[in-house]
Amino acid sequence: MALQTSLSELKRRVRPDGPEKVTGRMKYLTDLTFPNMLYGEILRSTEPHAKIVSISVDEAEQLPGVRAVVTYKDVPGLNGFGLIFPDQPVLCEDRVRYVGDALAAVAADTKEIAEQALRLIRVEYKKLPVVDSPEKALQPDAPLLHPGGNILHHPYFKKGDVEIAFQTCAIVVEETYELPRQMHAYMETEGGVIVPEPDGKLTVYVGTQHGFKDRFQLARILDMPETDIRVVSSPMGGSFGGKDELNIQPYGALLALATNCPVKIHNSRQESVRAGLKRHPMNITMKTGVDQEGNILAHKVKIIADTGAYATLGPAVLDFAVEHAPGPYIIPHMEIEGLSVFTNNGVSGEFRGFGGNQITFALEGQMDRLANKLNMDPVTFRLKNLRKADDPGPLGQKIAPTNGASDVLQAIERSHAEKSKRWKQEELDKWKVRGTGIALTMHGGGLGIDRNDPAGGRLSFTKAGKIEAAFGFEECGQGLLAVIETLLIEEFECTEKDIKIVIGDTALVPVSGSSTASRSTSMVWQALMRMKDSFRKQVLELAQMITGIFADQLRMGPRGIWKVGEMDASGPFITFTQLAHQMPTGRSINVHTSFNFPTSPDATVGGSHYLYAFAAVIAHVEVDLLTGQVKVSTIDQAVAAGPVVSALGYLGQIEGGGVMALGYTMMEEAVMDKGIYLTDNFDNYFIPTICDVPYNTNVEAIEKLAAGDPFGPRGVGEIGTVAVAPAIVRAIYDATGCWVNKLPVSPEFLLKSISLGEMKPWI
């Protein structure tokens, strides 16, 4: 595995939290314990849709060892939560809409007693018709799942006249693509400990991607001032978007306040499956037309997303899919419609890629089918229709100039053309065939226009002589600590021992927005660019005051302040520790910044983005004609996302994202039947193991930015997942002649297609 780019050893540093994590010494938030701690459990609905006739908790309350039982009657404030609309009840009162709905919560001396108490709570239901698909939800006589109806969101974009344009097309391809419900499958399921403080305040030790947003939502639910709630949110064992929304926090908080004791709740995997968010299942119909020369003229798209029982970030996910429906291609006539539909299925929400994975699978499928009908090389066809550096964004909005799309596509083709040719010529079992596929994507960073997307940070020189960097982000496994450490060392030429990093604690950090939308690295970089000069100036002025040497003759360096031109082994002129000890009483150095994620100045469609990263993927597959099994032998990616900050982190994000996308493509589907999960654990929901991961995986980082670009590195937390599926599916076609429109790829479907003679000649 290689990162093909010239990087300093600094950028190849092992992440600071790495040794503790791999040795198991690190305590995650679900590992914490406190004196007098109780254990919480949540009673969830057994019915996907029903009226609640009655809830009886008498027997549970009388069970020895039970300290509190709470229902909707015990919610002091707003009985609802949700990042956009607070439409999900904390504890249901009169109706349940999916099997994850919470009805009651129990705190007890032991987990076993709490579980026994749940079994003693009596709930009487009156079953209602189950709306288990968007198609049923859109029927005129469908039960209304919410007062406003069954349509959560309905974005629409039009440019030109697609119907007239289709009449002039030489070739038109129309397909429907089916994308599955996917689990986040983080190692640490939702959980943590909520601690009531002696002064009446509350400390919430629970993994989340946005501590301040959690604090805001909890304050509404608990009817408490936000400042009385502290959220400690790092470290956590993975999130991928799944912990962006509240999960166990309201229940633990209600129980902690009711008992005046710390309460731990930690979901089992089955509970996580039932109640946790999933990737949106989508059905996407695309109709795309080209002229005889291969120029794309018209593109019509309809997206139907199953958002499940409640909103969470469903509207934003659909907006993202609508925006990325044209991808990096210039198309003069477009009509794009999206429908996010309520059902009685599990709640769909934020997931790595945020709607980009689904829409890119469909879009790149169209590109491959059109190129095939034109008898044109798929890369040549894409390059012919690709945006140029100064072209507008997907929906016509102004974006930061970039030639990333062309750069990554040409890089992936150049690097692998000969390799693919040799690979296909290698000797192979006669019952197996090989194929190669390429796909392309662009991915917007940040939350987009018309969305609250704040950022900020603080640099301080502490009394202990440390350069302290504080950000309101969370370490959710993505390697943010390594990014911050690397940037500080690079900027101030110090060592890791000179640094203190503070993140993931609302009591200690400034508001910096959510650790989501591939924005954290970008925002840290931009914040440091805004703060560094003022901070350095103040530190050197302090050194001048103490030493009498003019500041312009001093510089910051390892362990302290050095004279300009005298960086040698003898050590700094004055150490950071000495500087701090001699700092006059009452003097401090604190530099703050606050700003918003960059947005397009002229975007008119909600959520449209300004900064984009680009990726091209090449996949090699081997298909067994006797079993229909597909082995993915190679996933290589070229990524244009600006300068690399942490090389190992960059590589980990792209490779890890590729493996997650491999699961999405080949095996993962959270199957539901009549509103009930059929896959409720990892014994029947399969994710890739080391045996499934391609041994040959290469990442090429294209770091160049347009001249004068002031925005620095773009995030890469998501883009490594987006274009993998269409590349694999194109490779399957290359091997077998069989087009796949539905994920995950089914061996049964491939065998059936082969038996029906759809496969190209291979003997």
C-alpha cells in the first residue's frame, strides 16, 4: 500500500492516540465508571406502527434494585428531538411509528435488573397498517404518518428543457437503480454515562459528532439552561454519521436527574440495529441522452428516498443527492426531482457520503452505459463531457476554481492502463473471468448554503508553557488529533511535547460546528491560518519583554524561543516553560477566531456547496462463473482534495472508506420486512473482513490547488467511499457482460444473467 506523493516525515507521523487505541489502554466513553453508578435500559416498541392504548410501569417500579422508571410524563421540556425538525418523540405517548421508538426507560443497580424491569412493563397496542415502502406511503389512501403527510422533503431543480433536448438525442439511456439500507457498523455502539453534578448541572459523557448541538437539544428536552449541560464527546469508537443525532442521551439524562446518580446506557448490537440510523435506501430513475459525437445533452433524474419514521437529516441528505445528480459533467438540459418519504421502516439519516454514494452509483452507471452504446472508451467519454477548472458547480452555482475532476481521471487512467492490461492477461482458471472498471465523483464539503455552518478555534499559551489548541470538534476515529498536532508542529516548528490539544468538551472549547461533512480538517486549517500570526507575534513580544532581545531577532522552535539563525543542539534561548513562569501576573495570550464554512455567493438551491474534492477509482474483479461470487482484487483511488496534512490519516480515510464501500457494494443490506429488521446482528448482516479486502490498494494524492486558492486542504473523510461501487459494477460488466442496477451485487442475479445468455463470449 502506498501514498504516491512527496510528503515530509512530519506528515507521516503516527497519530498521537494510536498506541493507546491499538493496545487497548484507551478508555472510551462507554468504558467510564463512576461511584454509585446505575445502569439504564430503554424499552422500545415491538410494533412498527400502532396506537398506544396503555403503558403500565407498576411492576417494574416495585422490582428490588430498580431506582427509577420514566415515561413521557416525566419529560420536563420538549418531548421531541431531531437535528432539523424535533419530530421524534423522546418517549412515545400515543403512537409508535417504528420498532426503535422508545416508550420507557429504567435505571437499576445492575444491568440484569434493568433488563428484567423492562420485561415487567406492560404496553397495550392497537396495531395500525404498516407503511413499509415509499411506494405505499405515496398512495392516496396511505395512513398519514405525520400531520404534514408522508412527504418529508421535495426538492426540485430545472435547467433548460429536457423533453425537447431528448428529441434531438442520438442515444438515450433510461435506468432505475436500487440502493440498499446500510448499517454504520461502528465498533462502539451508542452509549456513555450521564452524571448529575452537585451544583445541579449535568455532564454527558456520550459519543457524538456535535457536542454543542447535543447540548442545545438536551436543554430543550430537560428544560434546563444550555450552560448547565456539559457534553464530553471524545474519544469514541467510530461514528460515520450515525452518532450525529441524539441516541441514548435523553434517556440517560432523564434517569440521572430522577435518581441523582450517574447512569450508564450502552446499546447492544441488536438495540443499535433497531434504534440507530441507517444509510437511506433510494430508488433512482435516470434518463440521459447524448448526440452522435457523445456530448451529453439531457439528464432527467427522480430520486425516491426512504427516510423511515422521522426526519433527522433526511432533507439535507436528499438535497445533497439532488445537487450531485449531474456530478462533474456539463449538461445543458436537466430536470432533477427528489422525494424523501416517511415510512414505518427504521430511521434513515446521516451516513458517510451523505447521499453522494447513491446518486453517484446511478450517474456513473449512466456514463458507462452511454459510452458502451457509443462504442467509446469510458474515460474518453467522461473527459469529453467533464467540467473545466472555471466552470460552475453541478447546479450552476459558482464554486472554487478547480481542475480536480480531470486530474484524478487522467491520473487513474495513466497509472493503471498498462497494469490492467497485464493483469487481464495473467493465467486464470477457465471458470473465472476478470474485468476492470473506472468511476469518477465530486463531493461537496461543509453543510452548504442556507445552513448554519459555524467554525472557530482558540490558541493559548498556558501557564505550563504549552501551545494549547482548542476546537469544538470530536475525535470519532477519523484522526483529527493527528491533523491538529501536525499543523501546529509545522506552523510553529515545535515538538509534540510543546503542544496541548483540547477537543470534544463543550466546557473547554469554542463552538466549531459539527465533526461531519468532511469539514473538520478544512476548518482547523483555516482557523489556524487566521490565528497563527497574532499568536506568534504575542509569544515573541512576551519573549522580548522578558529577555530584552527584539522580537524580530527571535523565532519559535522546538521547546522554546530561539535566536534567528542559531537553531542548533545547544537548545532554545529561553524554553516555553521558562517563558510561562516569567510571564507577568495578569498577562495571558489567547487568540480566538470565529467564521463560517465557505459558501457559494450565488447558490440558489438549498445546501449547494462551494468547495469540492474529487476522486477517481479503478477496480479489478474476478468473477466465478460457477458460483456467481465476485472477488475484488484491486481498489485504487486518485484523490484531489488539496494539500495532505496527515499522510497516514489521509491514507487511512481513503482506504478505510474504500473497504466500507466494498461492503456496501458486495454484501451489506439491512433487510426489513413489514417494518421489522431481519438482519439484527453481525451473524446475519455481513461486513467485509480482512479476507475480503484487496491486497493491492493504492492511493494517489493530487495536492495542487488553483492559483490563489486560499482554502487549503479539503476533507477526505467521505470521498473514498463514493465512487467505489460504480467502479466495481463496471468491472463486473467488463468481465461478464452483465449490467448490475441493484446493490448489493447478488451472485444469484449474476448466475441467472449468465444462464440467460446475457454474458459476453468468454471462451
